[in-house]
Amino acid sequence: MQLDLPDKRYYKIGEVAKAFGVNTSLIRFWENEFDVLKPKKNKKGNRLFTPDDIKNLQLIYHLVKEKGFTLEGAKNKLKQSPDKISSNHEIILRLEHIKEELIQIKNHL
């Protein structure tokens, strides 16, 4: 899944939810369920997600929404081999990007 987020230090929960195509309530729910998500909060209590939080959300989204893991299964998978999942997910994202570029080239021919 390619995210359409600008390069920033912090992202608001609305921006993150829109980029993932989910409700903000799901992001807040995942924050409570997964220990790897720790967004910062400002004085008003608004959540501010860092690029590392976005990467963790991508992994969670990939496991739960794309692979069909249960929440418990996704938690266990993240605890067992987070580096392996992260590297595999990065490879998948690169391949999806290459596929999009090849489709664009094909359409221009």
C-alpha cells in the first residue's frame, strides 16, 4: 500500500487515517492494542504520529487488513520477528512501486 503523505516530522491522526483509508477510531483502537504504536500527544491531547509510527502502522495494516491476521495473531507475529516482517514489507512496497512505474510506462507507449 502506497501512502500519500508529505514528508513531515509529525502527522495528525486525521491525515494518517485518510492516508490509510480507515476511520480515526480504528487508529486509536490499534494504538491501544499494539505496544509498538506510541504517538506523542500535545497539550490538548491530540495525537501526533512520527514517521516511525507510520511504518509501524503500515506493518499492522499489512498484517491485519491485507494478510487477514487476527489482532492476537498480528501481535504475536510482531513480537516473534519484527525485523523479518519489516524487511519483507519494505520489499513488497518497493515491488508495488516498480509495478506502478511499469504500468505508467506501458500506458505511455
